Amino acid sequence: MARVTTGITSSHIPALGAAIQTGKTGDDYWGPVFDGYKAIKDWIKQPGNMPDVVVLVYNDHASAFDMNCIPTFAIGCAESFKPADEGWGPRPVPDVIGHPDLAWHIAQSLILDDFDMCIFNQMDVDHGCTIPLSMMFGEPEEWPCKVIPLPVNVVTYPPPSGARCFALGDSIKAAVESFPEDLNVHVWGTGGMSHQLQGPRAGLINKEFDLNFIDKLINDPETLAKMPHIEYLREAGSEGIELVMWLIMRGALGDKVKDLYNFYHIPASNTALGALILQPEETAGEALDPRVVHSGHSLATAAE
């Protein structure tokens, strides 16, 4: 039987990819960010921790989808997915190799569970999908596991509610556990944390909101799932709504989780960055030491 063993969160800031490609991962600005991910990279290489498959929840940035097609929830069921050309050529990373059998099984299970999934058999994946893979696995010739892309619309309003995302995670867990093959499956929730890219509040970062979100994600996700869209906008900026995708990951882990590692850093580009490892409490391994919070200086404060 397949099982969801781990949930990981990660920001997917495109400047992280640029830092990798230009050799800046150890400089004064980017070094603390990549140092924070080193513990996750080391952990994932340990025996039993490497996933067979990652269900990678992310948002497309007008690469595969545009205003002509805006799926709320989509799933990639193809054999492979090429890196998208986002205007400067495709990222110099390997193709993402899918797991069609599990992907189709999840799609069928979710649709029968009343989630109207949009199924894609041809789809390029942009930095929302490939940056987290680079942050966890570095620069391999091929990714060390298979990946099922699961795009979520958090770009064009209305995005799905936190409650709907949390419930989707629970249904993903049930779908995975009904798949007969013995697979170690991770669910990764990407995007965030607080940030705004335009308008008078461009550069907004709200450390207090972010750290409270991490705490509730771990300990009280049911309450967190009730947070309305307007609170994300007001407190975390226009792009802070990406955090609903973390609730999909959390919903796939069951009632109680163990926090193995969490990392928070500001700023990374003009974004607050967070990365966590969570596991279901009944099967969790040992926590990593130390768990860290790096707090730089935010570029702006939350609106009153």
C-alpha cells in the first residue's frame, strides 16, 4: 500500500533559481537561505526518507495556463513534463518525470470524492514546480524521484478557500492509501510566505503573521483553514494567498503531526521564505537539530 509519509513546504521564489545558476548560493545575501535548506537536503538523502513520488502542489505563473484556461485544481498525469520557457528560455533543469498510474488513480479518487480536477496530459512546469525540486535536490542530471504536479489557481480571483484546500489534502491522503503499490509518497506545499509584488504595498513582509501561520499549520490547521481570503490579503500581501497550498500538504498528513524542522528567513528577494518538514505523529522520525528561524529585516510592515 502507498502511504503519505512526509509533508514539506517550500517557497518557490524564482530568484533562488537565478542564484543557483549564477553561483551565488554562498554569498552574503543568499548564503543564509541555502544554509537553511541544507538540513532538509541532508535529511532527504538519509535511508527511508527519499520519496518514491512527490505530489507537488504549486501555482502556475501564466506558463501552462492563462486567462483562456484557469483551472482551480489541476493534476498532471503524463509520463513527463518539460521545464517551461518563462521568457528567458527554460530553466536548465531536468524534465520532471511523472507517475501516471498513481496520478490517474489520485485523479479518479478525487473526482469521485467531489473534487472537479482538471486533468492534463501535456503541460510544461514552471519555477513554481522546479524551484522546490532544486532547493531539495540541488543540480542532478535527473530528479531522484517521480513527481506528480498539482497546480492550484492562486493567481486569478477567486482562489479556492483554505477549507477546500485542507479537505483536498485529506482526500489526497485517502487516494494515496488506496493505491496498491508500496510507495513512499511526499506531499509538498509550495509558495509564500507573505509578500506583495505590486502596488503601494509592494515589498510587504509580515513576520508576525508568517510565524503564527507556521504554528497554526502544525498545531491547529482546522482553525487556520477557516481564515478568509481578505485576511491573507490584508496581513500577508496580495501574493500571500499562495499559503492556502500549504494547507493541502497539511491536510494530507492527518490530525497530528510532528515538526521535524522549520526554517524562516526574510527577506529573500522581496519575499518571506519558509521551509518545513512535517510527518504524521504516529510514524514520525527524530526532529532535526537545530530548528532555526532566521529573521532579517522586512521591507515593509503590514498595513494597519
